[in-house]
Amino acid sequence: MRFTITGRNIEVTEGLRSAVENKLGKLEKYFDKDVDINVTLSVEKDRQKIEVTIPVKGSIIRSEQTSSDMYVSIDLVEEVIERQLKKYKTKIIQSKQAAGTAFTQDYIDNDYEEEAEIKIVRSKRFGIKPMDPEEACIQMELLGHNFYVFSNAETGEVNVVYKRKGNTYGLIEPELD
């Protein structure tokens, strides 16, 4: 596993680097040696945040954890990723033939307790009127939702705006291959 550790508003000390590599190194039993793990450590006021992104063929495994202590955040993020790997093992491996390239044979062969199947219990249909992303944010606020699907008037594509921490917004645009 190859680590790329960066810091935002924090210096990545040897102690932090070592803690990240030791804790996330426990995930080595799931991945092949050439998997890249991107880690971003950041500090905002009293919030110590770690974001971990592991791109594997066809999927992205990601977790973000925040606490008042960076070492606690590091512990939390490792637990969450391990839980995700166990919970979604079959889906991760079956999707996009990822098994052959990123995961260890032990992980592929091991059976983990599968949680209940994902069930869609409600389906909605609604008309999508073309609008710009700012108007979509206003619509989202008016509805009291934390995301809103709309047709982007500028591009003609279906986009999603979503609410982020700190009263900011995000825009998801499709990436067509």
C-alpha cells in the first residue's frame, strides 16, 4: 500500500505520518500491495479531520471522520473503512471485476457476515425543469432537503446540488466516458 498524506492547516509530523501508516496499515490484509491510499489531515478550529480515499478499479472506498483529537479521528476512520469493506464485500468485488486487481485473495475468499440487502422502499417521479445550479440550491433550501436533482440549463445534463458542512454547497456533474 502506498500512502499519500497531505495536511491542510496542519503540519504532517513524523508522529502523525506514523500513526496514519500504522493504523491504516491494518487494512493491508484486504488490499494488494500496489493500492494507493490518499489521506488528507485538516484542522478547523477545534475539529481534527481525516479524509481517506482508496480508489480501486470501478469503485472508491472513502471515509471522513472528525473529532477533537487527530489520533481519535485516525482510529475512527480505520474502523469505518474496515466495516465498509466487510459489509459490502460481495458488491465491491462483483462490481467492475475489481477482485482481480486491488484485493488480496484472503479478502476475496473470506466470508463476512452480510448485513441485510439494500432495499429501496420508496420511489418518486418528478419533472425536471432546466435551471442553473444557484437556482437549484434555492429550490433545495425551499424544500428543506440536503440534495436536489435538476437539469442544468447550461449543459443540458442531470446534476445534483447538495448541502455541505459550513453552509456551503456542492455540485455533482456526470463525467461521461
